[in-house]
Amino acid sequence: MSDYNDYSEDSSFQKMMGRSKEWCLIGEQIANDCLVNGLRKGERVNLSEITAFIISNYTYNTKAVESGFLTRMKVFIENDEILNFAGEDGETVFIHKNYINEQLS
């Protein structure tokens, strides 16, 4: 008989955590794509647009994908490559540091 607290490799808990991590990795990939194909080229990224994209494409595990996106964006912010702020309408916006003056003028 298995103990309730047995979190071995074969446990349902470990499998669930593994699947959740996969969804977070999708979010991280979305953030990487935003950095390379958008932010580094001077585009601004609005969190609401990313959230809408995630909701429409990853309906099963939206929050895990969004969490992965935000976790990766936080790394970019901590590395001083990306800045984030609240826009005029309260929207969370991400801008590459090299384009901040351009975007805010």
C-alpha cells in the first residue's frame, strides 16, 4: 500500500508537476520569441495582447503558460535588457532598453 506522502518518480503528483512545467516552458518560449522578434527590434509588448494570445492558443493550461511568460520576462528585466511599466491605461508594457526614448516620445 502506497503512503499518501510518497512522491516517487512514478507518483501522480510528479507527473502532474512535470506536465505543468511543460506548459510553463511554452510561456518561456513565447517570451523568448517576443524578445528576439519584437522587443530587440523596437516593438513594445503589451501584456494584455500576450494574455489574449495565450488564452486563444492554450486554453487548457492558460495560467501555467502565462506564468512561464512572466517568469522569463522577469529574468530579462533583472538582466536590465527589458523595462516594464504601466501605460496610460494601466496596461503592463514591456520595452527594450535601447528603444525606451523612442517608445516614450
